[in-house]
Amino acid sequence: MIRFEDLDFEIVRADGSVAENVEMVRSWKDGYCTFRLTNCSGEMVRLKEVVVFRGAMPYPASTRFYGEGFNMLSQYQGTLEHFELAGAYSDRLHYKLPSKKGFFTCYNLLLLFPEGKEILLAGFSSCRRFANEIRFSPDSFEFVVDCGGLELPPGESLDLEEFFFRYGSSREALLEDFAMRIRVHHPVPEYRERITGWCSWYCYGPGVTERNIEENMRVMKEKLPFLRFVQIDDGYQAHMGDWLIPHRNFPAGIRSLCLKIRENGFEPAIWASPFIAEKESELFRLHPEWFLTDEDGLPLPSSRYSFGGWRAAPWYMLDCTIPEVLDYIRTVFRTMRDEWQCRYFKLDGIMWGCMPFGRRRNPEVTSVEAYRAGMRAVMEGAGPDSVILGCNAPMWPSIGVCNAMRITGDINRSWPVFKTLARECFLRNWQNGRLWINDPDCLVLENLRVDVMGPDGVPASRLTSSITPNEFSFHKAHILASGGMILSGDVLAQLSESSLETIRRIMDCYGHTARFSDTTFRYGRMELPERTLHFFFNWDDTGSADYCLPKGVRPLTDFWTGESVAESFSISLPARSARVLSEPKA
């Protein structure tokens, strides 16, 4: 067991030296701690970081852990001696965030699972100004607040972020306590209506056209009228950064299309990446002075220190310490709201609004503060009753400025992606309905069929994927278990009657989240008002797996088909599959 009250701390200047004449007071209450720095010297102190706790690791190297990433795409697990990615990307390699030699680094949340002992949850329950790191090795650990070079004048004080820890036997209960403490510092902007609909990205990508949107809307009206949003994803804009200027594939303009969506009984939803622009954009050409700069005062390309962007790269990053930039962001989203009548905004790539690189016009504003100021400008333009969905986002800095959040990477019609995204999702199921509404990404139920011209000049179609029925059973059970947003990612005209019924059944459980007994995520439960759902997942690539049903569970039906399940205490699942059983409540 770690006694945090007895641990050392260290205050580090920007030049790497220890700030001897800066005092830190730690104040404890009910398992959380606040920190106040006071500059007791007669000179200005520029702060690099504060190691608020430093100590020897009391657990064996084989101890399992889970650690959050700074970015949505990054999650970590493994043991104290073996650091693994839970998803596909790391903060250090993908975004090139700095790390300390000899330590693994995660951010804001660490769970330790020592064999035969209570679980430890330790993390930061606020993220108002500063990014927070957790560094550990088999031998030692550090909890660190990154001050980003902020200056502390003589005699003045500075409050850091709050630290929280708990010991307990239940991972789910610890995470619930943690979420409730986070909400004290970051009230969640509530959104009480269901977020359901269709998204263009996984059918058409950036080549989406006005006709694609209209064709799917017509099918949605005929077969899925209970869905709400038609999400126009990346590709509608002329350039990255020019969100109000339509691509030539939208000759009538986006406003006209959005109004047509409303006329058909649905709500328009729009994608944007508000903090970046490509070099060819009108925004960058007219206002190069609005962007983060390098040491020579020139606009800083994102590829200089980080991942450059997924298309039209490198991107340039808006400086949200500039008042004119915030006014511009408000204007963009106010236009989308008032003139386009959008009330749903998917904000992608917003990680680039929080990058700790380059120079901002106001050096006394941290990267977290600048990001949150930019997000507040979005919210002010979008209005208080809108969906603000974060995607490719900095996780903790987004708490309180998003009412929905993508919590996985991008879906793809392949088994490895199905498997990876389910793991990423279940590790963050605890956030759903507590920090925001989770977005597990789109539900895909069909192998995508695209139109091609045959070698004989006759039009034909071909499948671009080969997902099996068992693999689809795994994916749809994952989306159901998430309890979050429900967006179809298929060409709606290609949906079978069975797939249409699957969407209806998932809709019936909207907002209810499965809880898992452990982090193998092989068995979970979802409590509904009139029934309990039992989830069984076989993650293995080969071989069947046997599962024992909880004793006393009777009678059972298959959730998807309604068929009765044989009276047996066990079920067998083939590889790459899942099953959901329904138990009525007394």
C-alpha cells in the first residue's frame, strides 16, 4: 500500500534545476489532495513541472495496471515491467509528447491490480489549467503536474490540479467514485435527448457528395424514421479550415442540404476540426498571424513536432489565446447553428488545439487553458442545447466542455479493429453518463458493397470486406454494451431486414451501460428496468470458449432473436463471437 501523505515532492524550474525557494502546501480531505505553490524567493520563477508525489513502488513487477492516455486514441495496460498499448496509438510515438527516460508515462488515471490485494485508483480529478502525468517503473513512480513554463512572481501563489486516490475491491465502484469527484470540478453540460442517426464517413469517406447524403436520408425516412441525425462528415468543405465554404461535390451548398434534412423530419449534424487549417485554405492565407508560431515567429506546421494530420497535411494550429481567433470560432459555429440550423457538432482533431508545442501570443496561458477557451468559444457559438461531440481529443482537458466523446479509434470492417475497439470502449465504459455520453463509433452491420465497372464495361458491384456473421455478432454486442451513441455507418440501402431489426433492438437499450466483473471483459451485465442482459464475449482468434452462467438465472432468451435458451449452466461460443442473453426480472 502506498501512503501518499508521506511521499516526497519536487518543484522543477524551466531550466531543469530544483526551485529551492518555492514552497508547496499539500491539503488532504477524504482521499483527495490539493496543492498550493508560493514563491518565497525575491525573483521570478519559471516552472517546468511539479512532482507532487515521488516514491518507491511497493508492488511486484508482475502487478497489472491500466493507464489513461492524454489523447482519445491512447490507452495503456500490461504490468509494471511490460507496458502495452490497449489501442493502436501512443501519445509518445504518434503525437510525440515528451516522456522521461526510464519511466512509462500515462496521464490522469492509473489503476493498479496487485495480486491478492486491494485495487488502487490514483489520478487527477481536475484539469482546469495543467496537464498531468503519471510516470512509473517497476521500482518507482511520480505523479506530475506539467506547468509548461508558467511564471510565478515573487510572493505570489499558484494552485495546481487536485489529486484523488482510493483503495477497494471493485474496479467499477472505484471509477464511479472518481467520476463523481471529477464532476465537482467540471460540471457536465447535460444533453438528455438520444443521440442516434447515420454518418457518411464509413461509406464514402472524404469523397462524399450531396447525392450520397440525400439517398441515405430517403432510406432513413422509409426504414429508420426513429433515428434523429444525418451526420455530414469530413469532405463537405473546400479545404481543411474553411468550414463555411462548400466542396464542389455540394453544388447547392451545405445550408440548403441541412434545411432539406430538417424538411424530411431529421436533424442535420456537421463535422468540423475547429483548431486547424491546411496551407491552401482561405483561413490560413488571410490570417497567418492567427496560428501557433515557431521560434522565428512563423506559423508552425503540425508535422514539426507531432503527427502532421490524416489528410491535407501538414496542418497549422490556431492560437486560442488571440481574441480574434475566438471571435472567428464563435462566428463559424453560430453560422452553422442559426443559418444551417445544426444542433450537433462533431469536433475532430481537437487534440491540435491543446498541443504543448510552439509559441502562443499570450505565454502565460497554458495549452490546456487555451484549448478550453477555444472549446468554450465553440459552445457559445453552437448554443447551450447542442451536441458537442469531441473526437481525436485530449481526454481530461475536454471534461466539462464536451457533452459527448468518442472513446475509441475509428471503426473498420475488419476483425482486428472490431476486437481493438471493443477493448478500448469497455475500458472507458465507466465514463458513459458520468463525464459525457460515450461514442463507441459507428455500428456497421454489413460488408460494404461498392459499385465498379466490370472488365466488359458492364456495371457491377464488389465487396470491400469479408466480416463473418460471428464477427458481426461480436461487434453489435460491443455497441449494445457501450450504452452510448448509436450511429449507423452502413450504406442504408444495403441493410438487411435482420440488420434493421438489430438497430431497433439496440435503440431499446439506449443509455444503459454494461458493467464487467474484470478487465478480461468476457462477461458483463446490463441492468434494464424489466430485465438483465448477460454479455459473453469470446475474444480468441481460434477455438471455442465455454462460459458458466450465473446460478439462478432463468429463464433466458437470446436478446437478438427472442428464442428460448436451453436450460443449462454453460454455453459455448465459437472464436470471434459474442452472445447476449436476456433474463426477465421478477
